Amino acid sequence: MTKTKPTHSLKPGDLVCSTCGEGNVPTRKFCARCGSSLVEAARVEPPWQRRFTLRRGPKVVPLTKGSGRSASNPHVHDRGLKPLILRIYRKVRTVVAVCVLVAGVLYGAYPPLRIAVNHRVVAIKQRILNVADQTLVPIHAVHVDASAQASGHAPLSAADELTNTYWLAPWVASPAPQLVLAFSHPVTLKKLILHSGASDAYVAHGRPSSLRLVFSDHESFTITPQDTSKPQTFDLQHAVLITSVQVQVTAIYQGSGSPDVAVSELELFGIQ
């Protein structure tokens, strides 16, 4: 068969059929025009001046014998794996972002879910605090206020570390009289020692029979003191990293005089 000019421009790496002169891409085994084997075909070399210049464009890697994409050219598999990982990463990132957005909307719009999440977070924080070996220390309020008070018996008298003074206030069921203790920084309350009643006239004035503690994180805890002038110690719950506590007198042991309530001292202990 007579050789003729190739039907297309030859590129470096093309195989020139030794029978008909046709140019073939490097991946072919037989000539595209005459069907002859390309085993002895000449390979087109780049011009001599291009051999000394920097390579530009994609690298041409000849395929070798073997079956499968990775077997003939292992670099093809490497180039395809990275884009696949990136695609999976982008999809996972999108799904996570959507889940976080939906969870945030549900947390803000659905109160039962918000309460459940808050309780779970508080429980985890409480568990961490219980595991840690920390000693309880006295917690002092930097400011003490009250919703009501009798003359000469200021709210501070219930948190001045003196048991011979007391806070005294008229008592009504609603709104219940309350003390408000504020702290200089977030604290965790663990124990309360209550000195109930008036130190100099215990029977004459009312004493708390139920105290509801409302913390700055909107959690609450109720204690039921006994009718005794001796100090009473209570373990507290839910008071984790709070800045204030409201002590509401929701019920009393009635005194011999007019309805009122007296508290000599509130001693707080916890972690700060």
C-alpha cells in the first residue's frame, strides 16, 4: 500500500502508520485508516526547540497494556479521587449547615425543645462540676434588695453574716415578699444554710415554711424549712453559673403578731 499524507495535523506523541502514513492518537493499537498494527509505527517527536522549554498544558501519559482505567494509567485514578472527595465534602457541609439552621429555628420557635435542650446542657455542666474535685467556698452577694421591708430591718440584714439581725417584711400570699441577692460574677450555688425567724423574737414573727429560689438562668428550686431557730442546711440544684437569685417566701409559719416574715441569715456556698 502506498503511503499518503495524514488526514490531520500530527501532534507530538502521535503514531504514524508505517503502511499508509496516517497519523493516529497514542492510544490506538491499529491504524484508523488501513487497520494495520501500530506496533512498529513511528512516534512524532516535538520540535527540537520545544525540548528545551518549560512544558505547558496537560502531561501526555501513554497507556500501557492492562485492563481497567487505573491499571493502564494510575495517575488518572489519582486525578479523579480528589474531586470526588471535594464533592462529598461540599455535600456534607451543606447538609450540616442546613441541619444547624433548622435546629436553631426550632430552638427559638418551639419552647418545649428549648427547655429540653437547656435542661440537657445544665445537666452536662452539673456532671462536669460533680466530677471535678472542687471545694465549696462561701458565696457573698455584692447587692441585696427586697420587694418589701419593715422599718429597721433592711434586706442586707439577711446576708451580713450576723445572726442577731434579720430582714422583716409584711407577708401576703401574692405577690410573695422576696429577697434578691446579686453576685459580682457567675457562680454555682451548691448549699444554703438558713437561719429562720427573728433572732430576738422568734415566736412573735412569722417564719418561712416554703422558699422558692429563682435563679438568673430562669431555673428554680424550692425548699421547705422546718419551724426551728436552729440552722438548716439544704442542697441546691440548677444554680449553675448564675449572677443572681430571688428568694421568694411562698408560705410561712404564722407568728403571734400581725402577718409578717423574718429571716435572720442566708449563708450560701458553692463554686466561684
